[in-house]
Amino acid sequence: MEHVYIIAEIGCNHCGAPQMAKKMVEEAKFCGVDAVKFQTFKAVELISKFAPKAEYQKVTTGNNENQLEMTRRLELSYNDFIVLRNYAISLGLDVFSTPFDMDSIDFLQRSGQAVWKIPSGEVTNLPFLERIAKIKAADKKIILSTGMCTMEEVHKAVNIICKYEDPKNLVILHCNTEYPTPDEDVNLSAIDTLHKEFPHIKIGFSDHSVGYVAAIGACMKDIVMIEKHFTLDKNLPGPDHKASATPEELKELCHNVRRIEIIAGEGGKKVTESERRNINIARKSIVARKPIKKGEILTEDNLTCKRPGNGISPMEWYNVVGTVAVRDFGGDELIEIE
């Protein structure tokens, strides 16, 4: 099984505080992720003053302000991001940020970013898709999240991206954009559908469900990437904390993903070294059901099959029945034939 690349989506769960963001980077490193991801935006370029909050945002942050007012408090400055990026790199983490407006794309391009995440809300934004697809960068990767999308919309976005970018540099993430996603809407089987629809493109999973069970299940569907929202405390103010993993949950997710990579194995069916020693203990051999005299015919009446399995296999039953006992056998004794 291929190594599953785990991204801790810090997003805007730092509450606009650089020091909290730095602490989140440290915790994510301790949890065992491969990368941390931020969100880069200018709220006034992203959201109009008339945009309402999503229902989940109203639940988590109240209804006393609009989406623009809420989001303004969650911005990190461009300089803050550079400082955090350098710090993450110093810890051995990969780090990148999702842009949400054209100015932020320009900034991230100037900063040398090579990994580009297209959020679900921008899948139907043609100028945004083309702008990212046309960026030239060494080792460039594009990650396309597909929450709220029909398959037709995913195909259109992929076609736009692949006009300018090699499909091998693209990862499509199955995603549901509800925070948290109800279990009945996670739909991991959609990953199978994406594999069929895009056989030459790698598939991943952006998990907004509670806990880490969905992410572990997704690992058995030939994915290459997991993205999970991350928070220091689910009770912090902000729209995404309730649907995010705590450090304890993220650590468990990383641990169990690495376990499942081993558990998945290499395929095929063979006797493993760990179980080989148990073959004779668990299998049976043909033995005397009762005492048998030399020269007596071996029959279904005087033979049976019992452990251990270091004698004649019961698969040879009909080759043994009807032969002549070569010597005396006591009850339970392994049968021998010429």
C-alpha cells in the first residue's frame, strides 16, 4: 500500500493569532502528520458584505454578524504566513496554504509555493482554476477538493486544470462540505466512483466527519492523501473547531493510518512466517480412533482426524481408507502407511 500523505488543515483555526498558529504547527508535528496547511485570504476580496453565514457557522459562531465580519477576524497577514511556513519547515514539515482570492494566489506564487490546494468553493470558479493551473513551478502539485460537487462539475474542473497541467500532478479529494459531516453523508464509496471516472489521476480524502474512523476506512480504497481539520480545542470560538480533530484525535489518526498501511499488506495469499509455527498445532492428522492391529483394514470406523497436524493430512483420507495397517496402532496414534 502506498504511503498515505496526511495533511493537518490548520486553516483558520488559529483564530487569527500567529502564536496560536505556531503552537498548532508544533502539535501537528508531534502528532505525526506529513504537512500542515493554512488558508490565505483577504476577507474583503473573498466575501461580499451581503454574504450570509452557512448554517453550521451560525450554530458555531452565532448570527450577530455576517460572514465577512466573522472572516475578517481569522486573517493572517502575508508576513505571518511566511514566518509560520519557515518555522514548519524547520520542524521537518511540508507546508502550504490554500488561496481564496487572486491577490493571495499572487502572493503565494511569489513566495515560491509549489503545492496548490483548490478549495471546494472554487471548483466552479473558472478564472480561479485557470490562474492556478497556469502557474509554473518546480515539483508543482494541484489538490482539488470536490465538496458540494456533481460529477459533471468535477469533470469540468479537471478538464480546465489539465489543459495546462499534467494529470499526474493532480490529486482529487473526495469531500463533503458540511462541518461536521453526518456519517450518512460521508459516502466513502464515492472514492471508488472517482477512481473509475479518473483512472489516471490520484484520489484522496478530505475528512470533515467526527473522529478518524472515516479516514481509516478511506485508506482501504487506494487513496494517496488525507486532509483533516485540526484544532487545539473544539470549544474555541470560530466556525470550524467543532468539526476538527484535537491533538489527541489527530495523533490517533496518524498512528492508525500508519498501522493500516502495514495491515493492508502486499496482496496475494500465502502462509506468513508468524503463522507458520501454528500449522501443526491447529491442523489435524489421520489418527487411530481406537486400537488397530497390524494387518487390519483401515476404515472410517477405526480412523478419525485429530490434532496435531504433523502426520498424514486428512486431505489424503480416501487414499488411507481401505489400506492395511503396517503395524499396531494405539488410540489417537498417528497413522503411518507404506
